[in-house]
Amino acid sequence: MRKIVLLIFTLVLQNITSAQGCLPEGIIFETQDQVNSFAAENPECTFIEGNVTIKGNEITDLTGLEGLTNIGGYLKIIITDSLTSLSGLDSLTAIGGYLWVSSNTLLSSLNGLESLTSVGSFLTIYNNDTLITLSGIDNLSTVEDAVWIRENPNLISIEGMASLTSIGAELWIRNNPMLASLNGLESLDSIGDYLSIWENDSLTSLIGLSELTFVGGNLNVGENSELVNLNGLNELSQVGGNFWISNNSALLSLEGLDQLATIDGDINISDNNFLIGLENLSVLSSISGELRIENNAFLTSLNGLDNIDPASIYALYLQNSELLAGCAVPSICGFLENNNGPAVISDNASGCNNRSEIESDCTLLSVTDLVKANLMIYPNPAKDFISIADPSGVVQRSEILNSTGQLIISIENNFGNISISSYPPGLYFIKFYEKSGLLITTEKLVIQ
């Protein structure tokens, strides 16, 4: 029995010894000979306690590092002209500091890092001329700090990031001109701070971020010249900082933001030349900053911003959107009525060209809401006659249309005992207009 216990103790001791670290001061590999001789010079070392830098044009492969399982500090793989693969790092499971891969002329993927599951600081993939995919980091599930994927001119796929579930700080995907989608980020559900998707000239969709519910800091989507909507952000409900959608020259709508409820900062929706509506922001109930809508040439109304608490808007900027006429939505009306902060309104269409125009429409909006609340069609369903009750006295004209939109009858002023007996059964619509001809509301009528 004592022999068995002694044998077990010996094996455990050997394992502890073999797992002991080396090189607390770190190491810099600048030649192929240094890489090749590493195992011979450090025969028991699988864990480098300090930082590791691999750099230089002499290094062509990393197979001399194939026993390495852990790095306590950072790992930098930088400025190599001959390295085509990271094979040799296949046993590496954890990096205590950051992982920086940049300026590697011939590196086309990250194959060789398949065992890596965690990075203790940030991950940077930057300026790698021939990198086309992030395959190789498929098992990386945790990055404690930021992820920066920047200026990789031939990167077409980030699908190697499929296991990543959370990022402690920032995610920057910027200036990757060949990247067409964000497929590969489907497991990511939260970003602790900043999300920036900027200047990716081939990006057509944000699909890939479909599980993302929370961004702790700013969200910035800008200068993506092929992006037509924001589908992919469909589960996003909260942004903890500023919200900027700007300079996306093909953006038509904010489709994809239908669940966004709170923004704890400014809203800046500017310089999106083909943006035609904000309706997908209808769930948004609160911001904590300025509201800036500027230089959106085809935007006609602010419908979609109706439900923002006016008290959560600290300043208002509505400028240089030449077709923008419909600005009298409840959030804007409430902000102006209560004088919550500065309001700069200019160079839009009539109705939204200055503060007084909006306030005038807001007054009418209040009246319209009152009319809608009290307007009554009875009986409904009906067979022979209907009457219309308008206690406000605002309605001057009504029109009855059939289900195809054809005008059946127009009625001026006298809304009692309107005969409908000659119309076939079915669904009809009644439009109500005030004195100036403005449409107040459209209601349904069922004729039996």
C-alpha cells in the first residue's frame, strides 16, 4: 500500500514539475534558429510566464513551439514577411495578457490556434495583408478586454469567432474593405463597452450579431457604403452610451432595431443619404442626451421617435434634411413645450423648418388626438344607416371607400343618418378630414 501511495505521489510531483513555468522575463523570437532551439533549451517548459514576441522576416514556421500550452503575459506575432501559418502553437490553450497579430504579410488564416480558449486582455487582428479568414480561433470563448479587427485588406470572413460569447470591453470591426458579413459572431450576447462597425466597404448586413442584447457603451455604425439596413441587431434592447448611425450611403431603414428600448446617451442619425424612415425605433422609450437628426436627404418624418420620454432629451438638433416635414411627434412636441434644452431647427422642409412651425403642428396634433379619442361611428357593423359623432366639431368632411380604395361617397358637415343600404356587405373605410383638408384619421366600417 505504501508503495502505491509513493508511486501516486511521485507521478503527481512529476506532473507539477513538468507544468512549472519558465522565462518569467519573457522571450523575443526574431530568428528561425531561436524558434527551432526553444524546446531543446527549455526541455520542461510548457508555460512561459512572461511575454512572448514573435517577429522578423527570418521566421517561417513555429513548429519548434509545439509543446507550449500557456503564456502568462502577452503574445505578439508581428511584422513577419515569410510566416504563412501559426501551426506549432496547436497546444496553446490560454494567454494571460493580450494577443496581437499584425503586419504579417503572408499569413492567410489563424490556423494553429485551435486549442486557444481564453485571452486575458485584448485581441487585435490588424493590418495583415493576405489574411482572408479568422479560422483557427474557433474555440476562443472569452476575451476579457477588447477585440479589434482592423485594416485587413483581404479579410472576407470572421467565422472563426463562432465560440465567442462575451467581450469584456470593446468590439471594433473597422476598415476591412472585403468583409461582406458578420457571420461568425452568432454566439456573442453582450459587449461590455463600445461597439464600432465602421468603414467596411463591402458589408451588406449585420446578420451574425443576432444574439446580441446589450452594448454597455457607445454603438457606432458608420461609413459602411453597402449597408442597407441594420438587420442582425434584432435582439438588441439596450445601449449604455451614445448611439451613432452616420455616413452609411446606402442605408434605407433602421430595420433590425425593433427591440431597442433604452439608450443611455446621445442619438446621432446623420448623413445617411437614402434613409427614408425611423419607424423601427418605435419601442425606444428613453435616451439620456441630445437628439441629433441631420443631413438625411430622403427622410420625410420623425415617426418612430414618438415614444421617447421628452424629459430624457437634453438638446435637439434637426437640420439640413430637405424633405423632413413631419417633426410634430409626441417626444419632440413635449420637449419643445417644456423647454427642456436648446433646440436648433433649420434647413428642413416646410413644417419642420423652424421651432414655430413644429409647435404649430404640435398644437394641431393635440387637437387631432382629442378628435380620434372621441370620434364615434354607430352602429358598426351596420346595415341601413350610420351616424358619426364628433363632439370636438373639428371634422368637416368624411369619405367612405370600399376595400379596394374606391371612393363611394363624400359627406360634408351633416353626419347623421347616412344611408348605406345600397352598398354590398363587406369591409369599408371612412376617412375624416379637418377644415384645411388635413386627414385626421381613417376608421373601419363593416356593412352587413
